[in-house]
Amino acid sequence: MYERSAYKPPSPNRPEPHRHLGRFPRHAVSVKEVRDWLRRRMNLRPASARIPAPITEDALLITSEITTNALLHSPSSGQRGAFVVSAFFYTHCMRVSIRGGSTTRTRTPHLRVLPATPDAEHGRGLHIVNALASTWGSEHTRNGSAVFFTLDWESPDPLPKPGSFAVLTSPSLGRG
């Protein structure tokens, strides 16, 4: 696996994302490797910017589905080659993109969620992606077609600073 990561200090006007790029061989075992790679990248964030656990699990599941589709459906030169995963982490969202790794110029795939029959062995991956992702789709990049997804989350309520106190009131404790 080849990897490139970069960090730029955030500007006061617009925080820059943490960017990560990984290249993986076109093998079935790579789906797990991509999942593990993404989990490690998500865990690199400082404690104050941790991604909530449900979002982390959703991201790993969606990544598995899209990576599997990239291995099964993207054109490649035989079984050789690689595919590329990029992850961008912002303050309250993340964007992951998986590019099939074809070196030939391909058209951007048209993705749509189709109904799956109850006994079908395939066809539910995009249902999962559609249900969990904030946004998702396909795009053409200068290096080929990619499928991406984003996940957004709310920031947790800030905890009181050590040494401070909060006054709690309750309507049931009315006066008089």
C-alpha cells in the first residue's frame, strides 16, 4: 500500500481539512485493509475533534460497500492495478472518495439504487450507502472516475471548564 498524508495548519478564516490518500492493490483482502486504514485515520484526530462512534461505524460500512463495488465493477487491466482512497476530515464532516484505479479514460458511472429481490445475493450496497451517507455520488476526476460520500455530524455539547460550576434549574421545583 502506498500512502500520502498532508496536514496544513488551519487559517483563521477557513479551517483546512486533514487530507489522507491511500493506494491499495486490487485484491478482495484490500476491502479490510481500506477499512482498517480509514479507522486509523479517523483515530488520528485530536480528542477535541473526535468523530462520534456511530459516524465512524457508518463511514466504515459505506467505505466497505463502495470499495467492494470498485473492485467488482471498475475496469482494470486484468487483476493487476490498484485503486485509490482519499479521505478529507473537516471539523464536523468527512468526505471519502474511492477511485477504481483504471488508467484508461472512462466515463463517470451513473449510479442508482435499484430494488433488490428478497433472495438476491447482491444489490443492497447502494441502499446502505443511500440510507447512511449525508451525500454520495460519482464524479469524474483528472485520474478517472470515483465514487464519494460525505457524513456530517453535530458537535457534542461542550463540557464545563474544570473549576467552573453550572446552576441547574427545574420547572418542577417551582417557588411558592
